[in-house]
Amino acid sequence: MRAKVKIEDAFDRYHEAVFDFAYRLTRSSDLAEDITQECFLALVRAPQRFDPERGTLRAYLFAIVRNLALKNYRDQRPAEPTESHELELSADPRPVLEISSAVGDAVAELPHLQQEALILFQYEGLALEEIAQVLGTDVGTVKSRLHRARERLRRELAPYRNVGGIHGTV
Amino acid sequence: MEPFEKDELSDAELDHILRSWSAPAAPARIRAAVFPASSTPWWKRFLTMSIPVPLPVAFCLAFLIAAGVWRWTRPVAPVAPQVLVKTQRVEVPVVQDRVVTKYVYRNAPVAQSAVHSVGFDELRPVAELRPRIIRNGNAKN
């Protein structure tokens, strides 16, 4: 009974972040909902699998989401984009009013390992150590992936500089 | 090559643009899907619970229930008188009619049957025919 209350507490605390992470990985609300549900059902069914000594509960949940999204990613996409793959944007992207969608597209076009590191760092606010726990790698690798992801996005999203109203208007 | 496209964003610009990518809020129905029993009383769950049954099993159960109902509700036919067949062994005395005793000698020659031993060649006409009349009712003649 006590464990169940803890799981409900964990749900109340993390389900928004878990859904957010799943949505940004899959870009589908329905899929993110399924993944969030599966993630917490996995915790309900086998709470003993979470080992606090190996990391935080948030990192554990994000790792489950990552695995589920990766499974879906492999089922949906035929091939992993290469590191040198460049995003093909239109010649003049400024007419694209929905910059949110453009950023989502740019992030989605990142190689998967860079994409999940960037989302965990940029949108979920995880520390580098936590990201390393989620991704099952070391901090140095996380830093490298983040650096490459941001470098690429600097170039890809440069045409949108003024669309967001940073330095002016459209 | 346009300088507009070759420019790179600064860290602040990139962070600002990245923040513009919003995600929808998590639907409230996820909680009900993860914790379905938390808000429902046990009796309501008991009344609404379902058990998956394979279709052939369901058909068999329905047939058995229908057969049971039909058998239980049909009118009872008058019972015919029962005929009891009982087999009893009775010993009956048998009167012995006659006793045939046949003696067989071990070293005697094997007698052949008269039918087989007599042939037509051995038949001879009698030398003198003496007919004898036996009257009916006269036991001495």
C-alpha cells in the first residue's frame, strides 16, 4: 500500500515531464500518451526494478520512455540519419509562421542520440549526470552529443533568427 | 551564397528559438489508465468486472445452460410401469431312458462297417424260398 502511494506521488510529480519528453521524442500526442502510460505501468508492475543507488527516479522514468520511444522509432523509421545528414529547409523559411513546428522539425532531424540528449538538457532540464544515467553513457559523451546538436541547430535555425522576434520583426 | 543563411545563432538566440517549441499538456486520462482502481469502490469494480472467455467455450456454456433450462421446464411424462425381468436357474430332474454299454476289446481286429464290407458281388439267390405268413394279432406265429 505504501509503495502504491509512492508510485502515485511519483506519477503526480513526473507524469508531465515524462509526457513532455515522450512527445518531443515522438512528436505525437497519442504516442506520447501511450508511452507515458506504459512507463508508469512498468513502475506499477515492477517497482523493485528501480534502484535509487543507480540514479534518480526521474532518470529511471526517462530511461523507460527513451526505450519505448526508441522501439517505436525503430519500427517507424527505416534508417538512422547519418551524422552528416543536413536538414533541407526551404529557401526562405520566414513565411513559416509556426516556428514551433520548424524547431520541432529541426530537432527531429537530428541524429537520434543527439536529439534525446538535447531534449533532456534543453527541455527537461536534466543535469549532465542525469542525462548520462538516462542514456546509459558517460558525461563526456553527453557533452559531445549536446555540442554537436547545438552546433547543427545554430546553422539550421539561423534563418529563423528574426522570426522569433529576437532582433526585430518578421 | 547568402550571408543570411550562413549565419550561425548565438547561444542566447538558439536557446530563445528552442524555447518556442512547445509541447501539449499531458491528458488527464493517463491517470485513470495507470490507476484504474484507485477511485472506484470495490463493489462497483466487482459489479462491472469482466472475464474474457473464448467464443467456443461461451457457446458450449450457453448450450449447456439452454439444455438445462429446457430439461427443467418441460412437463413430466407419466411414468410407465416397470417390467422387472428376473432370471432364475431351476434344477430339473431328468429320467434316464436307457443305458448303452459298449465293450471294446483292445486286441480285437478292427471291425469294418457292414455297409462297407458287403458288396453286390457277394449277394446270391437263395436256393429254396420258404415264405412264412404272420397273421396280425397272433404273437406266437
